[in-house]
Amino acid sequence: MSDLNVGDAVPELKVTPDKYLPHRYAGASGDFNPIHIDDEFAKMVGLPRNILHGLYSMGLVAKANAALAGGDPRALKRLSVQFRGMGMPEQEIVVSGTVKSVDGDRVVIDTVAAQGETQIIKNAEAELEL
Amino acid sequence: MPIKTDAVGKEWPAVTYQVGREKIKEYAAALGIDNPVHFDVGAAREAGFRDVVAPPMFAVVYSGPALGPVLFDPEVEMNFAAMVHGGQVFEWGEPVCSGDEISTVPKCLSIEEKGGKGFYVFETVSTNQDGAEVVRGTWTNIVRGV
């Protein structure tokens, strides 16, 4: 049973990925697309700089939701996201969420990941078994 | 020119991935996840897992490679230069632990044109060595100016 109620805000996760985070994530994930790890290449194709991997930001959304279950990796049953604005290294990411529905031990959290005014992940919906 | 939809419904061969402790640790560390069940086999077993357990989004590590051949398939004919990852869904089943051998089968669910953009939707179904489903992924790639 969970003590969450519809409309409750869940604890925020704040992370500032350092300059080399995209390189570490590339190694960890196997995604070496140069737009994430090569600043010159990124600028050549019209980006402001090398950008974060969308799936890294989704990983932070998963982490923020798993935290509601004390980090238990079994709790997250489903996660659906839309990638929107580009995520930038060296800028704080704030992951915030609101309880959308509660059905017994099944809880759905509406989640957003943002850098300042830019939403980098929107319409994220996490289904947890708590 | 209308968007090419020949690949809709097509399945590609399974790709297998052998899950290891060090790779799970590397992934968890990159995300700043510090639960010892991802790092320490003793802590993982105490929590009821066979071995060091993967965080849910480790799914990208074992299921993502199955999409490589799909994106380069001439029947799909996707313009990479104009492609962005638009959306992602994962639905998890059995937890994935070190020592598991995960097999992932990719399939093309739909290819549609909407407002001058191509929406390419692929599904990956990943099962472990016992045949239990561990994750089902839905990957939406958007190509501008089709």
C-alpha cells in the first residue's frame, strides 16, 4: 500500500551533469553518436554544443521514480516519455512529478525533466508498484 | 514522394546480450544510482536477487543493439541526418541480473507521415534465458521533411 494521494508532488531530483558525463554515459550505454561527445561535430550540424543523450535524461526520470520505492529496481513497471528540448551538459536538470492516479499498490506519476524553462522530457508517465 | 512503408510488420533476427556485473556497475555509476543491489552481490542476494541486478533503464544496454540492423535496413530507408528520438516506452517484467542472457527481437510496428514528418515506430521484446519477458520497448523515431 502506498500513502501517496492524487495531486501530491513527489520529491524532486536535481542533477547537474558535468562536462564529461556524456562521455561516461556513451561508454556505459554504447551510444557513441558524435552529437553527444564531440562539441565541434555538434556545432557543425547546427547544435549549440554537444548535447545530452535523451535516454540518459530518461534514466534520471526512472531514478527519480524508483526513489519513491527506496530505489527498488522492481518497482518501476512502465515508463513512457516524449523527448523535446535538447539537454545540455553543465546545466542543472530538475526532475519533478505529481501523482496522477492511485489504484491499490499501483501508482502513476506524471513526470517532467527540465533545465531552466526548457522541458527536455515531457508527458512522462511512470507506473510503479509500491 | 509518399513515405516508404514496406517494412511495417517486419521482424528481424534476435540479438542476444550477456549481462555482466561490471557493465551494470558502470551504467548505475553513470546515472549516479547508488543502491548497493546494483554494485554488491551480497546486497543483491540479501534483497532477493540471483546476482547484481540491473536498474530498469539498463534495458537500453541490452535491447538497444537489436535496433542497429533495423535502422540500416534498406527496406526501412530512414534518413538519419534528419532523425530525432521522439519518444520511448518501456514495460518491465522479470528483473535482469548479472549472468542473464537476454534475447531481443525487433519489429516495425508502424511508419506514418504526419505533418511532413515521418514517424517510425519499432518494438523490441526482450526475454531471458528462461523465456520470461524482461522488457518490451517501443521506440519512436521522427524524421523531418519526408
